[in-house]
Amino acid sequence: MKKIVIVDDDLLFCEVAKDQFSAEYNITTFNNGNDASEFIKQNHFDLLITDILLPGQDGFEIIQLTQAERGDAKIIAISGGGSVDSESYLDLAKRFGVVYTFSKQSPITQLTEIVKEIL
């Protein structure tokens, strides 16, 4: 079974995503960048779904760590916005080499389609 790591401080989003994917994938969730960072260093996984704005290490740091430690893992950057709109954060994630992005204002079914496409 493929493994997905979800990093988001929005507990509701984590629960919804876990419910959406747990029938087909092994899901591990984290609500801050520091805990996710430790997991990434020690475990294999196929896909990282990370928010950009996180307590502890932010999503950009998590993306860079994943690229360095788990170069074969796919990455989806997600954002609901913050001090600027979500598209600005997601555009910046693309500069970090992230191919797939998802705005939390979009229906979760769109994220499901992206996950099925890349796994």
C-alpha cells in the first residue's frame, strides 16, 4: 500500500483528507513541521501533502527536506492563504520544484484526482 504523509495545522483538513484517502493509502498526519521533519528523516513514503504555513518548520522547509532526504517522493503543496492569497504561496512552492499544488478553497475531490494521477 502506498504511503502518504499529510502535514497541516488545520486539524479538520487532516481528518477530511485522511477519511478521503485511507481506504486506498496508508496515511500519516502531522500538525506541525517539526514532528513531520523527524518522520521524513526516518521513514519512506510515496507522497507528501504539505501546507505552506505551519507552526515550527514551515512548508518550504518541509519541501526542501523531502527533496533532500526522499528525492523519489512526490510532493503536493497546499495552502489556504494567510497574510497573502493562497496562489502566491503556491506559486512560490513551484519555484521550490513542486509540480503539484492545491488551494484549500477547492473541493477535496480535486485533491483526490491529483493524488490518483501521481500515485
